[in-house]
Amino acid sequence: MSDERTTSAVPSHFFNRITFSIPVESFKIEYDVTEDKRESVVTEFVLRLLWVAGSVDVFTLKSYFGFSDSEAIIVIDDLKNKGLIELFDSKITLTAHSKIAFAASNADYPSFVKVESRADQITFDLLSFSPMQNRKGGGTQNGITLQITQEIQGKSIELAKNAFHNKFEDCISILSDTRKKTSLYSLNDIESRRRSFINIPVVFALDQHGNIERIIESKAEVHISDEFMDLFNEKVSLELGVSVRNSGVEELESFINIFKCPFLENYISGNKFNFSKFMSDVDSKNIEKPTGIVPVYGAMYFPHNLEKIIDRIELRRNKNEEKRKCSSLIWISPDDKFWGRGDLLEQSFAKLNASLQINGSDNTYLFTRANPGDEAVISNRFRGSHIKEVHLYKPIITEGTGLLQNLEILFYPGGFMSVLLHLSSNENPSLKIPIGFISNKLSHLKYCQNFLNPIINSSRYLGRASFNNKNSILPVNTSEVFNFINTDNLEDTDLSE
């Protein structure tokens, strides 16, 4: 992926956001440190006096500082117990250790090494074994887990021990240590506590030259090291480099023919689609297109696209009773392993359901493909996402062009739909860029109904995914649950932009 750049700049046109999850492991570590410690003001001045005078008798010391007998005893005993002074025949002198501390000091005061035992919990990622903030969570947020070899996982304690030695200063910084500067004296014991994940969202975009930008959203992870980020980027590139079927201009031409959207032909040059030009024209609304159609790009769960959908739902629900159009919403996902991989999908469902339930109890139903034997794997992608209405269906085995598997459809029978074709980017087939439109044209609504009816009313429909019981699919009375899929009484209407 020579064209792909990692940057922190604002993207020109972002089209997907993928959360990648890295395993991390927390350890309880018992260790000793040495701390350079200054004495209190009083005892430090006693030591300074002895450094200048050489030796002082007890009576002179009491008189000089104005100590009472008990105060003088306390100070002298404390310094003797620390090995900083010696007392011979009422004469007080510095020990050799104190004299060395004075001689080695660059300041006008000495500091003394103190050994202290500590026990802390520290989290390391299992990629670079860099220390990270301890975290309470552990869910992958529907992200893609970047795999760590079994060998590394099996040696995690040994690798964490080496990392603690080599990255001790970083570990102390992670612990927000406000104590004096310390050095590691010894590591006494290390014990594995728990494994979880660190989630790193990555936004993908095209710049003005059509190059892929990769923007890593790691602002909250202030202690992520450069070493970790380098290895993380390598892992992401490997994940993006997995070979997939190319979705190209041939499918786009079928898409244009089926949905009667010839305005997309203007962006085809040879066997490539000019994504950057299309995106720029969409943003500037500089596209000649039929009435009732609004071109869009990027995943529908991006906030700027989702806002268009919610506006249209509310527009149709806020009219008077005669013109009000209420229904549930069906969202058909494409066959793209990078689609919906992160918290944006969950947030979109929450916002859509909140909008749909203003005037009723309608829901958002997610339809997703599952090949025979893959039902549990597909369902588990959405486990923990709080998306309750996930419905599975079998794809058509004889799909010729692959067009259907690359379609993403949002269908609101109350008056509009959105359809996106997930086209492979020009440089990387596995990274697909959604392009399409929102429409209220009756022909497009009919297409959605015709697409869904053969699924719901046949053995292709598998049922609703259950996240309460492992790997189970619940049967559904489709004639009751999906009776809102009906466009018979609708007409073409103007679509407000």
C-alpha cells in the first residue's frame, strides 16, 4: 500500500472509520526502587554545619540551633539511625557516606539514596509491550482484533518483566508518580492479572490527489509509544492487505442501470471511478442529478450521513395525521468485513431508534448475510454492541457480478431509502469506498421491497440473532414483524435537501 499515508491532518473526504483492537495484559509487579531524597530543612542544616565545621560537640549544636535537650536527642538519634553522623565523646561528625554525598552533589545540599519497596498494577500491550493506562473496560466495540501469536501470549510474563526493566521510566510516568525521581533497584515478583483490549479507531479518507489517508484517533491514549504505533500500523496494513474480490466499474455500471442514476457515469474514466472528484462535487452540491435524489459517499453511520437520514425520518413523522408516514427502518449491510467495525454503528442505531420511537415503537432492523455455518461468527460481530434487532439471511449462491453483496441499503417504507455501492478503492481492493444516494423515488422504494420480500418469505431468512444464549438464532414470525414493508400506497414526492 505504497499510496497509503498515516497522518494527523484533517482528512479531505473520509469514507470509513474502523476500530482495531489490540490485546493488553495487566500485571501486579512487586519491586524495589532507590530514591534520591533530601533531608528535612532542620536535619539538612545540621549536616551542612558539620560539613563546614568538620565536627561539633553536642552542647554547641544545641546552642547554635536553640534545641532543647529532648529536641537535640531526637535529631541526633534520627541522623545516627540513618547512618549520616557519628558520635564520639560528645563530638558529632559526618560519616563517610555523608561526606561522599556532599562531594558528589552539584548543588549546595546533599541527597541520599533510599531503598523503598512498592507494588503496582501495570498494563502492557501484547504487541510492543509498552506500558499503558490501566483500564476498566475490555470490550472490542465490534472492532477488528489484531491477532498476537500464541508464542508471544505464552511468554507474556517474561516479556513484561523485560519491558519493566527496559521501560521503567515510562512505567513510572504511566503511574502518574508524583514522588521523587526513582531508579529500579530490583524486580521481586510479577503476576498476570487480566487480559483485555485497547481500542484504536482509524479514519480512512481520500486527500485531494486521491491518495488514501489513515488518521489514527488516539488522543485519549496519551501514553501510546512510537514503538507501539509503528507496530500497530504494520498490523493494520497486513489486515488491509488480505486478498478480497475486487468490486469495480463493471458492478458500478450494473448499479447505474438498476437504479437509473446515470449522473455517476460522469465519474468513470476507463476502468476507474474518480472518487475524489465525486466527493468534491457532493460536498459542493455540484452534481446534476434527478429530482428526489441526494448523492452521498462514505458509510451511512458517519454523523454527516446519519443526520440526513434522521432529518428525513423526523420530516415524515412531524406532519399532520393525514400526511404522516411512520414505519420501522431496515438497514441491509454489505458483505464487507470493514463495515460497521466500531462504536459508530452502535451510536447510529441508538440515534435512529430514538428518532423512530418519538411517535411510536418502531425499531431499526439490521439485515446481514451469513453463509451456511457462519451464523455464529456473523452474530458475534455484533455481540456487546447493544444492537438487538440483528437478522440473518442466506446470500444467493449464484450471484453473478457480486453487485448484491456490495450493496448497503437503508429502507424507510414511510417515504425514502438510501443505497450505497461499496467500490474497491483504486489502489487497494480490500478497502472499499461507499458511493450512492438517498432517494424518495417510488421506483427505488419498490426495489427495496422487491429485494427484501424473497428473503423474508423464503428459507433464505435464518432468524434473529440472540445474544443472551451463545450461538443461537431465534425464529421469527416474519409476517407479523415485517408487515410494515409495504410501498403500495406511496407516491413520488419532493425530497428536501
